[in-house]
Amino acid sequence: MTDAPKTPLLDTVQRPADLKQFSDAQLRQIADEVRAETVSAVSVTGGHLGAGLGVVELTVALHAVFDTPRDKLIWDVGHQCYPHKILTERRDRIRTLRMKDGLSGFTKRSESPYDPFGAAHSSTSISAALGFAVARDLGGTPPEGAGDAIAVIGDGSMSAGMAYEAMNNAGHLGKRLVVILNDNEMSIAPPVGAMSSYLSRLYAQNPFHELKAAAKGAVSMLPEPFREGAKRAKEMLKGMAVGGTLFEELGFSYLGPIDGHDMDQLLPVLRTVKERATGPILIHVLTKKGKGYAPAETARDKGHATAKFDVLTGAQKKTPSNAPSYTKVFAEHLIKEAQADDKICAVTAAMPDGTGLNLFAERYPSRCFDVGIAEQHGVTFSAALAAGGMKPFCAMYSTFLQRGYDQVVHDVAIQRLPVRFAIDRAGLVGADGATHAGAFDVAYLSNLPGFVVMAAADEAELAHMVATAAAHDDGPIAFRFPRGEGMGVEMPERGTPIEIGKGRMIRKGKGVAILSFGTRLSEVEKAAENLSAKGITPTVADARFAKPLDRDLILELASTHDALITIEEGAVGGFGSHVAQLLADEGVFDRGLKFRSMVLPDTFIDQSSPADMYAIAGMNAEQIEAKVLSVLGVASLGEARA
């Protein structure tokens, strides 16, 4: 383990209130020590490094000026909250980040009163801050008191419509509210869109706050009769300098851009805002993601997410891969389909690397679209691409596709448009915890008329499902796959389309049948092997489809076995529920079939390793084995042997 850095001043800080005793020069030193502590901690745990390093000075300054937790400091997304956690009574646990029973990698209300609002998806902070401001003015009484509301939102998060919905409402209400735009020209991927270009124009000029101060000073020196005309001239000057500001048109006072790593700029501006602000104000702060740690600054993603690493070199300690990742398999086979069909295109929402579409973009840049953090737009954009004669693959994490669900229903499903949804990070994903788990997509898509919903049992099946989606033009189709490496199975050169609604038999047995949907199939097969050694030989089948169901396969399993168990990496209401509905409609339960459905439990599972999370969910081989024994009424393994 790397030796902890020397942090003499930080060692005296237990909580933000302790920062009030330090001079500005000492606060600068504390910022340096917080940066060193952040690097040291993440080297041990892995996690989101670059975002936190970019806001170290801002974090120290905010906690030194404002009075948290009475003042509500809301971090958008939460990738950047590690320095905040170090300063808010959690430094002693900072080396448990993203680990089982440790600190969350995001802000979390149940973890600390200094986290007034949980965040792990972007663009929610302004809405939340406005809610706190209105609650304060209406006499709300949270346990820590009601003070100022401060939202810190990145420029990447400003590509989402929700941020503007909140600003529009805030400008209308006129409540005292502070929004800090943390502009680092970098979200997870380089920023895209007109907003990024607009911000670039703003900071290409001289710092706006200096211009504004100079103009205001000049006006104050003029004789009274000339002042009104000069004020109009000042507005013209401001417009000529930066083209006006969108934020002021939305009702916000605008300050900036200022250097987010210069405490001599940050502290006076924040103190002035705290003392004098009356309505909504936006402070435009320029920062560098990964600031102060060379390996992060030079990384392509600025150290967004890292494994454990060596502090001196930045070299990450990743376990060698034994099989290709599902994400890479998806990308490579999508490229193969695109080679054969020039109508195939791809859409992602600010996650080109995470979804593998960076590989597609290198090969077919004109057919790959990163819409920014804007899942709603991305889904409807894909719908219109399909209506326009293209074959769009909309690649999003399951947890992020939730944000575009209304568009999935209204713009895709109702119109029966052939959008192909590639759903990454299905099931339980490990260190990011409940906020990033892909637990609900099977249920929320299988409920929609005309949808085809598939899940890959392994990486070869994923290749076939990419081909199936490419060939499917009769309405929307989705296929899901997990994070991480595949099973190491033999791969086809190119996928072959699967007959819609047809599963496959894996092994034939008797007594009990296990019908798997998704990558739990490998655990089912382990359980079947263990049971075979004990004299129980389950039938195992891979459903492949949650919708349409393979009626013939399911009814055959039900009629030829005493018990049927389904298993899926999703919440109740998904595949198993549709199977139960089919069996009920066909009167199968009237004839005495024993039926069980293994689904994710009705709770949000905190971060841990995926294996640990599936153990908590009761879905690993030993628990599947126990479920079989239970449904067969076998009280013990000894009884099974007899």
C-alpha cells in the first residue's frame, strides 16, 4: 500500500467549520494536501479520480466560505465528491470508497448530513438546489437547518435539458440560489454540442468579471445626466465582448469566467456572493480535470475512472483479461454489421468509450452520433433516424436509458419504429452500486407492445443478437448484456440472426427445469453440475427472449417436469413474471406445476464486487442449487444422495 502523504494542516480539519480558522494562504496549503490525499486514497480503492482533482480548490473554498451542512452543497453527478468527503467527517473511511460496507463513490443522503441530495446521474443539481431554496423560503425545517443552496454542475452536465428546465424555473421564481458552472471542457468524453462552443466563446475573452467591474466603475464616475446613457453603453460593451449571456437571459446574474484553481479569485467571489446575492446567480469557474496529478492530466479521459494504481507512475493495476469484454464484442460485431449495411448507424449519450462506440466512430465517423448527456433526445433522435430510413443502434447503459423512458414509450414503441437498443451494464455492476445497476430494463421494456427484448447468455450469443437486431425491421428491439468480461466461449466470425422468440435447450434432465434469461446461465450450469453429482439432473434452457416468449419451449418444460424455475438479472415484473402470466393463462398451475422465479430482491443493493452483490441477491450457483433442492422438497444433501 502506498504511504499516506504528509498533511499537517489537513490533519487538524475534522469538519468544514474547522476551515474558518485558517488564513487564505493556509487554505491554499490545505487544498494541496486534499489533492495529495485524494490521489493516495484512489490509488488504493480505484474510482473517479480526475473529476475530484479538478475541484479541490473549489471544494475547500466552498466549505471555507459557506456553512455546511446548514447550507446545502449539491454536487452534480457526484464523480467529483471525494475531496468533499475528505473534508466532511469521512476522511477516516476514505480508503473504503466503492468497497463493500464502505463509502459510496457518489453523494448519498443516508451516508452523511453533508450530502443533502444523492447524485450519480447528471444534471439534477440545479433542480435540487432550487427545491431546497424554495423549501427554505416556505419555512422548511431540515434537521441541519435551512440556509443557502449551492449547486455545482459541470459543463458536460449542461447538455441535458433538465438543467435548463431548472434554470428557467429558477429565473422565474427569483429565489436566492447559487449555481457554480464547473467548466473543464470535459465530462467523461470530450464535450459535444452548441453549449460547449458557447462556453468556449465566453472564456476565450478576457475574464468577464474584470470587464464588468471596469465598466461599472467607469459609469460611477460620470456625472448623473450621463449615467443612464452610459449604462446602456455598458450593456452594449458587454454584448460586444462576449455576445451576451444565455444565463442572464434566463434570469441569473452571471460572474466569470474565473480561474477555479486560484484561491485568490475563488475566495473573494464566493464571499461577495454569500454576502450580497439576492436572486439566482451563476458563477462560471474554469478548471482542469485531473489537475495537479500528471498521469491524470495527460490521460485521454483525464483520469475519469481508474483501477487501483501506483501513485508515482500512475500505472493501473488491472487484472489481465481472460476473455473479451461484452462491450468490445458488441462494438466489434456492430462494425461488422455496418460493413455490410450502410444504413446502420449508432447513437450514444456522452458514453462513447463506455458503450464501445468509440471503436465504431473511428471506423464510421459520419454514422456515429454522441448527443451529449441527453438520453431523452438520443432516444427520439434514434426514432426519427429509423423513420428516416436508417437502422439506428441506440447504445446506452440500462440505468441511463431509464432517463429516456417516456421517449421509448411515446416516440419509439407507439410508432413501432425499428430502433435497436443496445443495453450495456445490465444486472448488478459492482463498485458504482445501486445507482448504476441495470435492474429494471427487462420489466420496463417487456411491458411495451411490439417490443422484442433479448438477453445474451455469453459473448457469442451477444454477437448473434447484434446480427438479429440488425436484421429486424418490424418494430423496436433490445438486447442486454452485462459489464465486464465474457465467458471465454468460442466466438463466431460474424453473428447469425436468431429466430425471434426462440430459446435453446442447453441440457436435458428430469424432475426440475431451470429456464435462464441472461448471463446467470453460467451459474445455472455450475449448479446443475453440482446437483448431478448428487443424483439430481435438472433440465437447463436459455430463454434468449423475454418478449416474445418461446411459448412452445416454456409449455414443454412445464408439461414434462414437476417444477420450473426461472432466473434473471432483473427486478420483479420482468421475464419471470411474463412466464408466470403465460403459465396461468394456459391453466398450467391448475395441474400442479411447482414454479419459482429468481429475481433481484426488492431492495437497492449497495456497492461491492459483482460476485458479492449476486450472493446478496441469492443468484450464485450455490443459491441456485439450494433453490432446486427446496422446490423438490429435499431437506438436505444427504437425502438427495439417498
